[in-house]
Amino acid sequence: MLYANLLNAMKSKGITSTQLANLLECRQATMSDKLNGVVNCGFYFDEAYKIKKVFFPEYDYDYLFIREKLVS
């Protein structure tokens, strides 16, 4: 399940998955897997909090971190 709204917000603001990975101090590949629904686990609350606070303060959590099923 991917984060379509978060990905759209990233695109509109020019934020990269590398920037999110640097913020959360994780590998870029891990961030990409989370964003694109490759792994079942989503973001933990503290991760979502940091992402929202630093990059997307104008968005609601419910909007940014809703997960959508991958379309095959």
C-alpha cells in the first residue's frame, strides 16, 4: 500500500525520497520501499511527525499518511 498523497505532496514541493531518508536517518532504499508500498510496514508515528513538521506543516496527517492499495 503506497502513500499516494504524500508522494504527490513531495512532487509538488520538489521534495525527494533522499531528503526524507536523510531526515529520518535511514537508507534511501528503505524510504523508497515505504513510500511505494513495497514493504507492509508503514511509517511509525515519530517518523510521520518529523516528515510533516519539517516538510509539510500545511497538510493534515490523515491526508498525507493514508495508504492506498497498489494498482496492478
